[in-house]
Amino acid sequence: MQEESAAPGERYGPLVHRSVHHGAILWIVGVLQFIVGMIVTQIGWDLRSGNPTYSLAHNYISDFGAVNCGEYAGRYICSPWHDVFNASIVVFGLFMILGTLLIVSAFPARATRTVGLGMLIIASVGAIGVGLSPEDVNLSVHTLSALIAFLIGNLALIVLGLAMFRDTRWAGYRAFTVLCGLVGFVALVLFVLKAWTWGGVFGGWGVGGIERTIVAPVLLWAVVVSIHLLRIRAFAPRMVPGVTTT
């Protein structure tokens, strides 16, 4: 059933354009290859003779991309397969950008859609910056890129949750989208506050644990939402004789 009268060549309601399926696939592939990239890089880290075991709780995610071995910022880091991580996060950012461009029509045409998806693209550019500027090569650019990815990415989900209202295609996913954004945003606030006011003391959670709480909601959201979109029947605009579609 259509939610409202459609212009020639358009559909509304529980259908999506087939390009949305292509974008959803790019999102899923981008996220999964990034996760695999981190796993492979950690294996390379732990296999290096004499290397301390990588800690998911106490090592930064960015330690995977460090190009040098030795003491850095009060901890020992050595990631022999850093190129795998740096390449995977760049690919992740590129796939997220391309997927976002293809997925636009899955949201109602309103300002929140433009702002939310635009923010998601900016956050993806930040992720690319993280991969191109490892922490021990250009810390200032790396830190700025990570902040853009963390902050803008989670805020984008909150805005996109608002963009989903009154669209039957997103029934049941609006609250989930906002919740993911809020969890990541609150984790980022705690990360910044503890780093600045308590000297980086994170307790048993660890700096790596809280950093992963910032990143995980966006990754989880992208996969869950993509699977949802792939389950929605796709259509292709039908050309009407004598009518020009845009």
C-alpha cells in the first residue's frame, strides 16, 4: 500500500528503489571487512615475538594502525600488519560514503534526511582520515579525524531517527536508530570527560572498552538497517510515455 499519491515513476511506503539495496550491500561489506581487518591486525600483533598481547580494554583502536614499534604515549605498541587496519578503515569510509549516496531515497524527502545523511558522509570522511594519518605519524590530523568520525557519526544516527518518522518502511527502527546514536554519544562524552578531568582513568572498562562503545553502535546500526532494507521489496521507476521523471 502506498502512503500517499506518487508522482509518475515514484513509489512511497513499504517499497524502496533497487539502488537502496545496492547501498545496503556496500554498508554491510564495508562494516564486515573493517571488523575482519581489525581481527587480522590483532592476530599479527599477538603473533609478533616478544610483543605484549593486544588488549581490547586497554589499547586504543588506533594502536592497530601505528606504523612504528616502541613506547608511545606511555604504552608499548607494535602492529606489524598496520597496513591491513589502515586500508580496511579507508575502505570502510569509502563504502559508507557510496552506500549513503545510494540509500538516500529510503528516507522521506525532508531536511532531517539531508542533514543526517550529510553528517554520515562527513563522519565517513573522518574514518578515511584516521586510516590515512596513523596516530604515530600525524597525531593532530588523526585525532581530529577520529573526533569527526565519533561525534558526527553518532549525532547523524539521532538525526536520521527523526528523519524516519511517518515512514512505514522504518516502523520499529526509529527508536533503535536514536538509541544507537545516544549510546555512542554518551560514551564519547564519558571518554572526553575522563580523559580531561580524571587523567584518563577508565577503571575496568578501559580506554579501549569505552572507545569501542563509541564505535560499535554505528557499526551495528549500519548492518541491522542494511539487512532491514534488503528485506524490503525493491522497485524500478517505470517510464510513463510523455512524462519526464526526475
